[in-house]
Amino acid sequence: MEIEDQSKLPDIFNRADDADFHHMEEECYLSTGAGDFAEFIAKLFGTEIYFYRKSNTQTHEFMHTLVGTFVSKMEPIKKE
């Protein structure tokens, strides 16, 4: 499929010129693998989630691409 006028496409995935633009920002807790949890700020940029220690930081700790990721509903994990 070829799109003749690409300027009419929504610009949600190609925003490299605007580093502050993101679709969502939420606090989350991720398992450290040692039975503990660490707090992160997750920011969604197009099809990628970037994880930061603080919201106002420019450098991310790590990222995860959502391409090929399928999410199913699961029960919350409660830390004792």
C-alpha cells in the first residue's frame, strides 16, 4: 500500500524533534528480581516506553518497545 500524501498521516510516531512530547506518563513499580520493587516514571513515546528514575530527568534508565508485545489482564502483585 502506498500513501500519496504522507503529510495527512497522524504524527504520533515521529516526534524526534520534540523530546518533551509523550502520550502518557505514570508512576510504576517494577520487580528487581530479588523480591523487591523499584519506583520508576514510565513515559510512552509512540510504540516505546521509556523508564526514568525522576519525571524531570532527560536520561532514561532503560526502554521497552511495544512492537510485538501482547498484554493480558493479570492480578496485582502484593508485596508483604
